[in-house]
Amino acid sequence: MAETGEFSAFVRAHSTVLLRSAYLLTGDRASAEDLVQDTFLRLFPHWSRVMAADVPLAYVRRSLMNNFLNNRRRGGHEVLVADLPERGFDPDLAGPLSDRELVRGLLASLPAKQRAVLVLRFYSGLSDAEIAADLGCRQGTVRSIVSRSLAMLRTETEHLARPRDISPTNGNLR
């Protein structure tokens, strides 16, 4: 019974930060909520092991990242539909909103592991050693992934910033 109380207290204290990380990984609120919930469901039967860890939040965060990466490898749980639903908002209402949309789109263009490393580094503020421990790889691998990911994002943002080639017909078909 005490273990259930510890679990509830942990979920209340840390679910917001885990949800934000999951949102940055998935790019979708519902998917982020599912990822966090699935992670907690998987960890609950072993909660005493989580609480015995040096840093329980790091243990849960690593489980969240592994859950995300494993779901991506398996193809995820996305359902494809023939007609896309209409969006409930205009994504370009203001500068900050469009910046968030740009960052979300750029993150979504990266492979899952690169996205996970960038979220851990720049959102969660973890060091190379902490990221390596969370993802089960070497610190040099983390630095390499960060470097490649940022290079890809730079290339993509430069591509977006380039003026489009306009034909002499001003875009009108002849």
C-alpha cells in the first residue's frame, strides 16, 4: 500500500516534465500522453526497483526514452486515414507559435534516436554522461549524434530560408 502512495506522489510530482519531454519526442499531445501513461504502466509492477535507483526520475526518463525508441522501431501505433481531419486552429497566429511549429517540424524530421538525444540535451539539460547512461551508449556517441543532428537541422533551416526560384513567367503556366 505504501508503494502505491509513493507511485502516486511520484506521478503527481514528475508527470508534467515527463509529458513535456514526451511531447517534444512525439510531436503530438495525445501520443505524448499515451507514451507517459504506457511508461508508468510498465514501471508500476516494479516500482520498488525504480525507487531504489540513485535517481528515480532518471530511471523513469530512461524508460520513457526506451519506450519511445522501441515504439518507433516497431512502427509505432499510428493509424493512417484517407482524409485528414481539419485543424482546429491556424498554426501561424503569432511569431512564438510559428517558432514552436518550426521546431516541432524540424524535430519530427529527425530519426527517433537523434530526436531523443536533442530533447535530453536541450530540453532536459542533461550532460553527455547522463544522456549516454539514459540511452545505454557512449558519451562519444552522444556527442556525435548531437553534432549530426544539429548539422541536419542547420541544413534544413537554411533550405527553408532560401528564396524560392521564381520563373520568368511569375509562376503562371503558359
